[in-house]
Amino acid sequence: MIDLRRDDPGWPVGLCWVLVLLLVLPSRAASEFDQARKAYEQGDPAAAVAGFERALSGAPGGVGVLYNLGNARFRQGEMGRALAAWRQAEWITPRDPALRHNLDLIRRRLGQPEPPFWHRWIGFLTLDEWAGACLVLVWLWSGWHLLIRLKPGLADSGSGVRGVLGGVAIAVLGVWVSAWITVQRGPNAAIAGKEVPARYGPLEESDAVVNFADGTEVRVEQSHNGWLRVVDAEGRGGWVPGLQVARFHPLIR
């Protein structure tokens, strides 16, 4: 059993190291980010990509880092990886206008259709935000119901409000379910490479089923020995090397 007594001389040393790491890592990530921004502004996208990648490892999930990483990838002509970086940021800040502009731009560049209106609408909030909105409405509905129980005189005038709150809560719950299904069944990665062949099996010797263009959004379904089985929106699929797939799903690492 681990001894965590205060008289253990290793205890304060370990705590100090934890505090040092908590202070140093964010500042180091910020320094990497500033250097990468400078490299990008000086016209060196390769150095910028490397710097943003290091900053991202120190501050995973940083929207600003992901956004700028996508910009640097885009300038290098790495459409698939740029799209993946921006899509990853979209899970965190779906309403960012600059991010939406970049996604529209790269989709036009790749010749991809715009997402349907309903997809944009349910993507206006994150999954957590939709769930939070639903929970607040349920609380309001429950609170109003309790108020009517305490003050029966409000029963006639309050029944309409209770019905509206309940209806809106059910509608929001339906949107949350739709958003969750979209996340679970929709694309979670992008092809990162020029004309990547998808093969029948996870082997270089296997015949190609279809060639995916750079930036094609796909869904990763299986993995085996560094290979990933992916399927696009049209149902075409096969095995591709994992290094030629850039993932952007929030639950995938």
C-alpha cells in the first residue's frame, strides 16, 4: 500500500513536481503557439505546423491551436488534415464565424456539397449544450408543476405554460438525440493524401476497391495492424493505412 504520510520526505517533493508541471506545461504550450504563429506570418507553414502540433500536445483541445493548425495545413496544400483540424475545432465551438467560413471555403475547394440545413441547425450547439438546454427546460417544467401544486389557483392559467415548457423540452430532447445519432453514425475522419486507394484487406498486396481523394470525409469502422477500414457517405469503403487518415471525432484519440 502506498504511504502518503506527511512525514514522508518524498511527499512534498512529488507535490512540488506536480505544481511545477501544472505551471510549466501551459506556458510552454503558449510559447510554442506564439512561435508557430510567428512562423506562419513569416511564410513558413511547415515550421508553423510543427509548432502548432507541439502546442496542441501541451494543450489538447485548444480551439485557437486547432484553428491555426488548420490554416497552416491549408497553406501547405494538406486539405484533408486542414479539414480535420477545423472539424475538430467545430465540435468545441460550432458557432465560430471564422471557423465556419474556413469550412465552407475548403468544402468548395474540394468540391464537396454543403451540409444540409437540418445538419447545420442541430450543429448550432454542441452535444453538451443541447443536453444542458434540455435539462434546464425539464427543471423549469418541474418547478412550474411544483408551483401549481403549492398554489392551486394557478392551475388554470399555468396549465398552458406547463404544456409549452413540456413541449419545448421534448423537442429539444429530440434534437439532442438527432445530434447524438449524427455524431455516432456520421463521418469521424478525413482522408489525408492524394488519391489514397482503399483496399479489400489490410495489406499492400490487396486489390484496391476505390481511390479516395484528399479531404474525403469518411467513417472509421475498424482497425488492424496500423490499417483502418473506412466508409464514405456513398457507402464506398475499404482498408487504408492509418497514417493517411486524419481523425476529428471528439471521442477518438
